Amino acid sequence: MSKTDAKFWGTALVAPWRARGRVFLELLEQRRLSGLIYRGGFELASRSGLLRSLDWGSSRLATDKISNLSFEKFFFPEAAGSYAPFVAVRGYLPGIIEVADDLCLPRRRVFELVVDGPTDWHRDPLGGQRFPRHHWSKLKLPTDTDIKYTWELGRCYQLTALARAALATDVERYKEAFRAEWLSLLEANPVGQGIHFTSGLESAVRIVNMLFSLRIGASILDGPSERRALRYIAETARFVWRHIDFARYWVPNDHILGELVAVYLAFRALQIYPHIADRAWTEIQTELLKQFSDDGVYGNQSVTYQRFALQWLLLAWRLGAVCGDELTEAAQQRLAASARFMEAMAGAGEHAFRYGDDDGGQVLTIDQTAFQDLRPLLAALGRGGLIEERVPLGEWAFWLFGAEPAVASP
């Protein structure tokens, strides 16, 4: 329950009618009547089992769609060939190897925790409780632990880390760990089942990391395994699209933006459902204009959330350029304004002036910098021409804009 919801229901129980009415009007203004109606229908469908009936079998892709899955349109394939010398020259290789070696032990870091053993997808690494592999609508988020620790495992940052290590070093144990992690993911997380499908945004982050890991590690999986992985990505994107109204009506911020971008990336990259990709592209621009003000400030009024939103927008913008989808003039100006605001927040240093909420979220964790460091984002924004290019080229800029070195400004 959000703070606004809790405020409403608490006030409804103890406050006089006048205060109760004010809070209800506040809720209506924030959620809109359509959102309240949708939420009521959603809760009814969830509790009655209707959502499970609608989901059953509907995520399966037709056989003719499967044969067309490919990566012909996904950022810069030529960048992969220069990745090894790039990370060696930039000094990134030791950090990449350190993370991959830990994953091979296996050991991983989940925020401040160090977790040993193979990925236990449905166990909370913080509190130790285990979540059942039921249909997502039957699961309730726990109130006695922080669910983001479990969700962090399901974002699949480890797939991208292993793929990058394998590409940079050609070491077999990284490839073996990559194959094993993919197999574990597919076996333990059927689409729509379990705690990792209770949030559309978490599925969206997972889609991006699965796409990137397969693009980077294109030759690691054999043919049947790669087709199975691509099908899983497509089915996950279908799942997100089927339930995107929850974000559209109830969390119309970075959730709807991230889910739209993930659907767009998956369907454009895999060349399926072009009508859905077209609609997602249009809605991405609508959300950009709604969520960012004219001066570039994000509606959540948080530097870290604005960085998160800009990461999503950069991914969509770059794939749109590859696929011939152009932003409207208004959307381009708003994106540029947001980039300039982030540049101003960073100033001359690596850490931004901090304000607003901060849940530690990123779409991809491919740069070896502290979470508060905005330089990887600024490098990508500079390479894209949205701000002046003046920071060292990082992996975000490398994978989105190619392998050419950054040009230092005077």
C-alpha cells in the first residue's frame, strides 16, 4: 500500500468527514477516477482467479513467430569486436573479471549483502523466507522484509556481467557459468509464475538484461538454447504488455516508462508484434512529455529516479534510431532539457547533488562506478549529442553509440 493509500484509509477511519473528503479528493487527483475504477476491477479479477484464467496459455507465442526471432536490429553489433581492447585500455578489465570470478564460485553481492551459492531465485536473501512458485496474482508482497533484495536477483544483472567477462577474455568458465545461469533462470521462472512476475517494472529490467546478455554473448549458447532464451524474452514482454494497464493507471511514473521501453526493445529487436512496438513508441514519447517538465526536471523530483528514467529513454532512443523510429521535435527538446538538468546536478564532480527518493535502481549495471556516480550517464548523453561531451567514455556510451573514442572538449 502506498503512503497516499494508507493516508486515505487511515483518515477514513479516524478523521471527521471534512478531512476525509479532502484526502479522497487528493487521491482522485493523483490517481484519476479511471485509475480507481481500474484498481477496483484489478483487485476483483485477482481475487476471483480471473487473472489466472486469462494468463493461462496466453503468453505462448505462435510457432510462426518463433522462427523469426533474431537480433538483426539491436544497437551496434560491430562494438563487440572491439570490446576486449576497449576494456583493457580503459582499465575496466580487472573489475569485470573480479565480478565474474565471484559469480563462478558462486557468490554475488545483493546491495550490501554477500550471498554464497547458486542463484536461489525464490528465497529472500535478506530474511531467508521462501516464496512459492504460484501464479503471480496469488502472491502478496511481504511486509516483514524488503522485497527489493529478492527482486535484485531476478533483474539478471549477473547474466550481463558473465557475458561481458566471456567476451573480454574468452575464458571458458565464464561461458559455462553463463549457460548455467540461463538454464537456471528458465527452469525456475516460468512466465507469470513466482515473485519475479509480481512487478511489471522488475520484468522490464529483466528483459533488458536478458537482451543485452544474449547480444553480447551471442555465440555462447547453442542454437536450441538461444531460441529457447529468445522465446522466453518474447513471452516475458508479452506478459508485461498484457498487464501494463496497472502501471498506466496506478504507477504512472518510472514504472510505466520502463515497461513501455522494455516492450518496445523486445518487439523491435526480435521483429515481432510491430503494431505493439509502434504503440509503445508513441506512448514512450507521451510519457516523456508528461513526466518531465519544460526545464528538464523529472516529476518524481529525485536525481536517482531521473537517472533511472533517462537510462530507459536512452535505450529507446538509440534502438529507435537503428530502426528508423524518430522522436517528435517536442520529445527531443524535452529529452535534451532533462540531459542538461542532470549535467547541472553533477556539476564538476562525479556525485550529484542528492535529493528525493532513492531505491538504488538501474536498468543496466555495466559501469564500474559508485551508484551515485553520474559520469557513465553523462558520457552517454554527451556521445548522443544531448550535452557537451567531456567525460571519459564508459560502457553505456560504448554499447549505445559504438566503439569510437570520446573526444575531449577544450
